[in-house]
Amino acid sequence: MDSANSDLAEARPASSRTPLSSTADNGLKIVIVGGFGVGKTTMVRSVSDIRPLNTEETMTLASRDVDDLRAVPQKSATTVAFDFGRISLDERTVLYLFGAPGQERFWFLWDRLFSGTLGAVVLVDTRRLADSWYAIDRLEHHGTPFIVARNDFGGPPHSAEQLREALDLDPHIPLIDCDARSRSSSKKVLIALVEHLQALVGTPETA
């Protein structure tokens, strides 16, 4: 999925990238997390208004002995720090996107990335749901609101109820489908997260 190049931000000419509006005064930090090779870098690339900053490096023979590539044998590069992008939702609201590395050996970076984060997207591959458990655990530990986006890898179908049960999701956490290669699909994921955050803010506290 990370190697796909359809509808990616880097494929759009520089003239088509949206400059930051002078009226933008509401910046929101969003983190995209998930397992190794689940499409985090692809999502940042597809939706960012600017050419994304990424820290992808070519996978060496040594890293192939450490990282499990059985589910993503075509993967040739990996994020070693984080991805960064930006998208303007409207004239005042800007999302700053940070894609976290998926390999277990880089998980120590996650707590730093979560600092100042208003919300997160947990990107999941239904063929490897167990790879998403750590991301959900850390977000819950930090009290960071999140939604779950099921990336389309063409695996066996699962109902929303089955996924919720497998991931032990609370009923109020949104679960949506997406194609991380698609700008429109990725944008819908981010809008869903913003709407979820707004709903949480507007929810009265229970006694």
C-alpha cells in the first residue's frame, strides 16, 4: 500500500498545492498511528496540501531480519522517525499531520509524538488486526481521542461488529472504511476525526 502512487500528494504539480490561508488561526495536531506497513505514510502523502516531510529510508537486509515483512513483502522503504503534512479544512482550521513509525523498535517515539495531540487516527489492516492493539493501548493510556479507519487492502471482509470486538473498541469510537491512497477518502477520515472531537467537546459531563 505504501508503494502505491495513485492520487498521491507528491504526484500533484506544485502549482496545485494549497497555500496556507492568512486567516488560519486554529491549528490542530493529528497523529496517524498503526502497525507496520498499514498505510500511514501513504495517507499523509495523499491528503497533504504541501509536499510532505517524511523520513523514509530504504530497508536493508539487516532490517528485513528484524521487521516482519510476511504481510507486506513488496515493502522496500520504511519510516524511521515520522511523516509530516498539512491540510486546511476551511479558511480558519488547519490540521498538522504526523505519521508515526509502525515498527516495534520505533515505538519509543510515540509518546513524544502524542504530546499536544488533540486526536488520532488508528489505521488498521484487517489481515493484521493484532498490529493495531499497541496503538490503541497507548492512545487510551494518554487519554487521546481517536477513531479507527479500516484501510482497504482487499483482505477478507469483516463486519463492523467483528472488528469492534477484535479491537475491543468502545461503542462511541467511530469506525470507518478508507483507501489511504485516495485524497478524498483520506480527507473524509480526517473530517470524521474532527467531527468526533467536536462531539466530545459538546458532550456534557455525566454526574
